[in-house]
Amino acid sequence: MLKLIAAIALSLIAIASDAFAQEPIATIPYRIAYDGAITVEVTIDGRGPHDFIVDTGATLSLVFQNLAARETFAATGGPPKRVLGITGSATLDPYRIGDIAVGGAVLEDHIGVIIPDWAAPRKSPAGVIGLDFLRRYAVVFDVRGRTMTLYPHGEIPDGRLKGWRSVKLRANTYAAASGALYSTKGLINRSPTTFLIDLGSGATIINYRAAEAMFSSVVTRDLGEGFTTGSRLKDVFDDRARVRTAKINRIQIGRTAWRGVGVIVHDAPIFDEIGVSRLPFGLFGADLIMGGDFALDFGERRLYLAKRRNR
């Protein structure tokens, strides 16, 4: 009898311990704003709240000029930091931003940069939460509930991910990035393509090299400024300066596929900046990732996608 009681007690302790280990660090509400971006409220040194967008394509958390005009950020005098964006890169002086708090999680004494506001008529957020914050956690996104929940790496509750599909991520600093960016292998129709996971991009973007490879195995529908098959194909690729749209039959990463997907085809400067312009490459944007609940565990280098997508 004593052995049975001891066994039950040990089981209860194990269950309690497991439940405690899987308690979230923070659950943070978000809204969709600023051209479709995941937007959270943050404080800086206790002041705020300020709107920051969540961007897995940014290695560095940073602030926009509109916030710098309201706050006093001191230059550190340290070496400049290189910041990448779709339109290219910039080398900027570092500033002490301070403690950036998102829910119960804090990026302490952060050194970041100040970037110009977006051109009118676009309204700029106050800043960006980048990978220097996000990669510290496993992050679960409840798309319908619009919450972002932070866990320690590897400790997302099993029940939360039940039935979800796992996609392996790779961390790569590429040629000119100031930190690791996360990518995965995928398919555009039957053509292998590498995608950066980029929640900061509202649309999925592929380069012309990916589009050329795709045409060897696909029929793609023209969307007006997009691609056509047949005799006009040569003319399309003769003018790479244009930004075009195309509707793709199928995009797949891991075991999850999206059908009838609209993408932007553009040799964006970022592809040159990170040294992938000669490879089939793309930015896997929020338009596809946020078609259902998902999670990113940067420590485990995994993207998890709920089977039921909202598309």
C-alpha cells in the first residue's frame, strides 16, 4: 500500500512539474495594423505604450524617427550597425534605446538604431521587434485570438502543438546580415526554392531566378502585371526591373501546401545584399504564414503550422 501511495505521489509531482515547466513567460495581445503587420504594444524604460511591429526578417530591434523625436536616445559612439530591408541596406549609428518590454518579457539595455519613417501616405509604427528579441523564445501565435505567447525553448505544451506540422529551419548569417536569419527549403510547384521566414513582409516575394526555375514545370496564370506562358515568356525576363505579380499553382514547405497563391516577383535589393540573387529564393511572408495558428521555436529551429489553415 505504501509503495502504491509513493508511486501515485511521484506521478502527481511529475505532472505538476511538467505543468509548471510549460507555463508561458508571457501572453501578449496583438492587432493587425501598418499594412498588415503583427503589432504589439511595448514600453521603453517603462514609458509607453508604443506600437512595434513583429518582424522575423529583422535581425535587430529598432525604432523609427517618430519615436526618436518624442524620446531622448543617446548615441553610444560605438561602431555603426548594418540594417537590411527589402529595398537594400543602410549603415547607421547605434543608440541606447533602453529596456524594451513586451508583456512580461524584456530586452534589457538594448542598443539599436533609428531609421527614417515610412514615406507618406503610409503611417509608421514606433519601432520593430526583431530576432534579437524573438529568438530567445518559442513563440506561439493564435491567429483568431490574436495573441502571441512566449515559452522557453522546447517547452511549448505538447497539447498546444497536437496535430501541427513541423518544418525545419536553418540559421544563416548570409553575406551581409548583422545576425542569423532563419530559412527553410520549399517548393514552388515542383521547383526547389529557399525561403526566408519573414513576418515583416505582408506579401510573399520570389526572385526572378525562382520564377525561371518554376517555369520549367508549371503553368502560371497571368494577373495583369504578371507572367504569361508561351511566346511572351522571353519578354518577361528581359525586363527584370519591373515588379510583377503571379498566381502560383502550389507553394509547399514541409508537409504544408498552399494552392492558388498570389506572389510578387521582384529582384529585390535584399537578395543581392545577402548574396542569393543567383539562387531560387524568396521571402515567405505573413500572407501565407498567418493563414492559421503557427509557432516559431528558434532554439529548436522549428516552425510549426496548424493543419487547419484559414485560406
